[in-house]
Amino acid sequence: MRRAALTLASLLAVSLIVPLRATALTINPDALWKIVHGLCVPDEEQHHDPAPCAEVDLAGGYAVLKDILGKTQYLVIPTAETSGIESPSIIAPDAPNYFADAWRARRFVDKELGHEVPRDMIVLAINSRFARSQEQLHIHVDCIDPDVRATLLQHEGEIGAHWAPFDPPLAGEHYRAMRIAGKELKANPFVLLADGVASAREAMGQHTLVVVGASFAGGAPGFILLDDQADLAAGDRAHGESVQDHSCAVARPGG
């Protein structure tokens, strides 16, 4: 009986999450927090079952939840109440590296597709405060848009180790870009943004931050980081999720 009630509660809670592209209205901006804090964490603590989440890492302080949009999209969400990219806690000296957690969570994308997805087809994205529907920090984990991937591959050699303008538009917007080396995300992208882009630390909520897996020259693994700052007058809300493809066409046969 308890499990049936929990499942019903989960479905009701998830139904309150309205994809940003589908509507400009936010029905319940606290839906993600209620799911993670009210359902996933207690269930993991009491029953060692993270439902309705796919995973709850109590020690790491995050949960992984299947998004209702797309077959392969997952969200990595702190188990502590954290408003979004503007939260000072994510760039504190002892801050968890939620992007590293999100990178490891790409295995859920692999599972949905039934095969391992090449690293340069995976994107992690957090939207600015102007381009999100939820008031709990969440990183979108999914496949890259095929056109965005093609552009990054074509201009990969132009991306250096420090933030600099990236001229070709990606999903209609212009970004800054930088590269970091390594198979895993040891550096915290939030800190790299706050410390590396002028005035970003004081205005983090205006920024979107995107991390793209990469294989550089010679097959060296690494990541491309992308940043865009909202310009509402120009119609740019800094919606980094737009570089993702929630149909994951790039990783499907013939993609």
C-alpha cells in the first residue's frame, strides 16, 4: 500500500514540472525540491530505494532524476536546498562539484540507449535564472544537438585554456568558451566561471553554464566549457539547455 501511495505521489509531483519550451508559465517552481527532499531522500534513507529518483547519493549530496522531457534526459539535483546557479554555496571553497556528479550520471543516458555514448556527444547544462522553470538547482544531462556538435568539432582548435569569445553561434546564441583537460571533471566549472569571467561572481544568476565532453587532438580526453550571459533586451535568456537534443539523435543509429 505504501509503495502504491508513493508511486501516485511521485507521478503527481512530476506532473507539476512543465518543460520551459512548452510554456512560459511555471505551475510549481518547487516541484523538483519536493520530489527530491520529500520523496527520494526519505525513501533512500528508510528503504535504500531512491524512487522516484534513479539515484540518491546521500554522502555526495545529490540525486539523479529522470526528466519528463525526452527519453534520455536526466537531472542532477542537490539534496540540500540550493536555489540555482546564483547560489553562493556552489562556489564556496568546500562546495561539492555537482558538474562532476552530473558527468558520472551520463551512465543513465547510456542505459536508456543501450550502449555507451561517446563523450563528445554528452552535454551538461544549467540555465540562468531567467531561463529556468524550477527554483532548485538542477543540471541537465543529455545528448548534444548534432549541429552544435558539428560546429564545436569544426572550431575546436580555436578554443584555448582561458575564457574567450567563441564566434560561431550555437543554437542561435553566442558563447564564451574554454577547454580543460582530463578524463574526469576535477575542476569545478562553477568556480572556473566565477573566477575567469569578469563580474561573473557578482552576477552568476545571469549566466548559463554548459560542459561538453571532448576528445582533443590525439584522442586526449577533456571538456569544452561554454558560458552565455543573459541579455533580455536582445531576447537572450541564457538558456544553455538549447544546445542539447532531448531526442538524442546524434547517438542513435545513423545519427
